[in-house]
Amino acid sequence: MTDRTITKLVFVRHGESEKNVLRIKSSTVDKWPLTEKGEQHAENIACKLKGMGPFDIILSSPVLRARQTAEIISKTLGLPVIYEDLLKEYQYGRWNDLTKEELKKNHPDYLEFRMHKPGTEEHFNFKLGGAESRADVVKRMEKFIQKVSIEYPGKHILLVSHGGINGAIAKTINDISLESFAEKELIDHEEIETFNIVNDQPS
């Protein structure tokens, strides 16, 4: 006999930020706040989430754009926010805080990366700016899912993070294809994804 515990995860991406408008790659924690439009994205998603509760807790990336989104949502849901480093944006190494135009002009490895089609092994395993690859981030999400399973068994958890993290969570929990991973990375600012972590324990 086994006892089955299901931990429910609801994922939302941060609202539009200055980074998105300027087309910048950035994992910097305290730069690129939400735009006015991004604040409205957060307000809108908070209203949608209100009908999906109750939630037990909000876990958020500590990166500013996610943090601001989580704070807006927390006011509507009346829940505290815990900031989780494992939910941070992809680490971009030497590409960090540069626009796509700057990267194309000054970083040959970015041009090499762009040659690989999303959904391919080459794209998935490429070290972004010499830092993390998408494969590395999936390994990071494996640690996150394990941590959540231990610390929050059976809870209903709201996650606020970044598009790529959505893809990595889906890959970790549901073992989706690389093509589906590339699609999940493109989650919209007002889109909601749900996941279940199933834990079977001997009774």
C-alpha cells in the first residue's frame, strides 16, 4: 500500500518589463522593473488567480520584474511571498544586460547560438554567454521540484518566475519534448500553467 500526496503548482510569468521592451538578455536581480503595461498584466493575472485558489503560498524569483509581479498578486490573494533563488532567470554570463543588437554586433557566440533552431539538442545544450544552458536550468528545476516536494507536500503553490523556467518545470515534471519545451518558454504574461507533483509514500 502507498499513500499518494499531490502538490499542485500554478505557474505565472512576470508582467512586461523594461527588459522585454528593450530586447535585453538579463538575469540581474535589481534591474529592469515592470512597465506600466506590465503592472496591468500583474493586476489582470491576479484577478484570474483569485478564482483558482485558495493558495497556500507564493514562491517567486527574486529578480525585480518577478518580484514586483508577485507583490501585486500577493495584495490581491492576501498571501506572503517567499523568494526562491532556484526560480531565477537563466544566467546569461557575458551576454548579461546586453540588447540583441549589441549581442549580434559584438558576440560571435550569440550568432552561433542563433543558428540553432529552438527545440533542437544544440539549442537546448548551448551555454548562454558561457553560463547556463537550458539543460542546466532543467537540472536546477529538478532540485527545485525535489525541494518543494519535501517542504510543501500536498500544498497549492503559486509560482511567479520567467518564461524559460516554465519550460524547464514542464520538462522536469512531464518529460515533454524539446519542441514542446521551446513552446512552453514562450508563455504569455497573462497565461497560467498548472502542474502536479505526485509523491507516493509507503503506508
